[in-house]
Amino acid sequence: MFESLSEKLDGALRSLSGNARLTEINIASTVKEIRRALVAADVNYTIAKEFTDKVKDKALGTENILKAVKPGELMVKIVQDEMIALMGGQAAGINIKGNPGVVLIAGLQGSGKTTFTGKLAKYLKEKKNLKVLLAACDVYRPAAIDQLTVLAESVGAGIFKDIESKNPVDIALRAVAQGQAEKYDVVIVDTAGRLAIDESMMKEIEAVKNAILPNETLFVVDAMTGQDAVNTAKAFNDRLNFDGVVLTKLDGDTRGGAALSVKYTVGKPIKFISTGEKMDALDVFHPERMAQRILGMGDIVSFVEKAQEQFDEVEAKKLEKKIKKNKFDFNDFYSQLQQIKKMGDIKSLMGMIPGMSKLTKDVDIDDSAFSKVEAIIQSMTPDERGNPELLNMSRKKRIATGSGKSIHEINMFVKQFDQMKKMMHMMSTGKGMGQMMQNMKGFQG
């Protein structure tokens, strides 16, 4: 996520490392590089200029104070604070109230509205314990109704649809009425994608909003479109006065311009970000956490939150005891891989761990990253999985045949596993975190 921007900002800020203090000259040089990095990330020049002017003013104000703090560290703190402010300051929660609460989803064609609707339903159901009804109001794309129906079933939400009707206002009104009659907590209304320049389509979504009076209107936009996404958001906001923005496809080749610019331009917060196709690949947008990730600091809070959602507390304590006793085995490792895969996109997860974004920037990591490891472990006998020390050459040859891997690959895996096991044991005494993370790279398939 935002690898290019992170790399350029890191280069700009690292240029201060050899300086004893901040001066007008080195501040000006650094700020110039930061501005170039932002513009290259598709941030509007005016916004980039205003941002860097604020950074410069704050940096100049610290010239003769905090002499114990290194110049580079001080500049990073200033940039981080300004970046957080630019993106909204703090997380903006979704506003669900009413009987039922009504959420209207709007956006361009292909922005990921329908998929987001399903993700939001899952989020509200599992995180907020709400009963959710989805309303299929895209009357122009038959596949959209089918898609929403499948998504509703997969996340355990209700579905309201009328394949005969071509009136989205009527469908939305009846969906809300059904939501009230059947005691749903929230109705999410999915609408057709439209262009801001299509007057008839814009009037249609205005009519839907005026009819159902949603307490939350969300604009979904593809983050990969950069500054165009921000301009589109402004055009829609001028007509709909929406409540918040959803940035999708942040797992793609995103430069960062939309995330950094949309709050400044539209005056509305980013409420959610989507980082993949899976239904659980949805996160509340936290400006401070995003700033940390952009500046290469990781996002350990989000990582821990995701881990807590997947890991059983009792099992975690059992595993902790085994690690402390240096009894971690292949069964434990396989189980942990399955839990990690449930947490979301692997590369995105790695980016949440401080320092890992640099280690993995040139590594192609996807959901099949550990397929080789899984094949090897699945080719072991139960005794071998529970007792790694049993793996002699004869057993390794059999495992190689069963997994379709070479003896060299089996030996490499066993060696890496031993290193990981030792590092995890060291971590249980507070040592070895950095080395363990580097060792993780060796387990990719």
C-alpha cells in the first residue's frame, strides 16, 4: 500500500540523518523533496504546497528547541502530525440510527459498490451485532442483483429485490418498509453506478435519497484512480451532500493521492477502506494509522486487532506455553498459517508490522504465499508433524515425493522452521523479534 510514496518520503526524510540540527537550508531541501513525492503520488499541487508550507513553518519553529531530538526524527513527527490532520484527524464512525437505520451507497460504475455493500453488511452484523437487509436498487445491471443476492447469503444478511421493477425509488421505499416490518436494524441500499456528468442518473439518485432519507450516505470510489477519484467525489458531493467516502482497491497499485486529498477537497471524512475481494477485507479508516503506514512505521494496532478477531484466547495461551518450552511443532505452525490467512491479504498484513514494508517491497506475496509449506506439512505423518526431530533423510525423501518438492526444498523448509522455532523461543523471553520477521520471508511458496 503506497509503496512508492513511502519510499520517496523515506528518502527525503533520511537526508536529514547526517545533520546535527534543523536549519532553514536543510528544512527547505527536505520540504521540496516531500512536495515532489506528494505530487508524484497524485496529490494536487495546491494541496501538496499547502501541506509542505505547514511542515516547513513548524520545522522552522523548532530550530532552537528540542536539541536532544535528532533532526530526522523531529521532521518525521512533524510530517506525521500534518498528514494525520490532512486526512481528517481521527476515525469517523458510521452513523446508524432509526428504525431501521438506512445507508445509501453511491458511486461510479466499477468502483466496487456492490462488493462494499456486502462487506459493510458483514461488518455491521459481526462487529455491531445488527440485523441487516440489503436492497438491490441497481435496475440497469441484472448481474448486480444476482451478485448482491449471493453476497447477502454469504454474510448472513437479508435481501430485498424486484427483478421486474425498473423504479429504484419504489424498490428502495419498499425495502425500507420491509426492514421496518421485519425488525431489521439497518437497510443498506445498493444503487447503480453513474457518472457525475449523466444528469438523468444524478437526478435519479437524488430522488432515491430524498425518498428514503438515509441517515448515512456513503460515496464509494476506486482509490487507484488517484486525483480523478477526488474530483469525482467533489462532483457527487455537490449533488448528494454525502456523509463519508469509502476508498476501495487499496491493495492495488495505489499512489496515495485520493487518501491524502479527499478530506481536504470535499470536506467529508474517509470512513472505510477496502483492501481486497474477500468479505472481511474492510477496515475503518484511521488517519493516524494510515500516516504511520505511509511513513513506513507499520500499523501494529490494526495488526493486533485483526489477530484478536481470529485467534482463540485459550489456544493462544496453550501455544505460548509450548513456545516457552521450545515445543513448537509442525502442527502448531500449520495451524498458525491458517489463522494468518483468515486475517486478510498477506502482503497488506506484512505492511502493518513495523519494518516489514521495506523487507517485502520487492517480494510478490499473495494468498497462495504459503502453499509450498502447506503441501510439505500435509505430506508428513502425524508423528512427524508432532515431532520435528524425527525427520531423517529417509523421511524427507518420502515427504518430497508426496509434496512434489525437491529434497533441497524440504531441507530449506526444515532449516527455516528450526530458525523460526528458536526465534519464537527467544521472543518469549523478549528477544529476537527483528530476526524472526526476516525469517518469515523464507516460508513463501
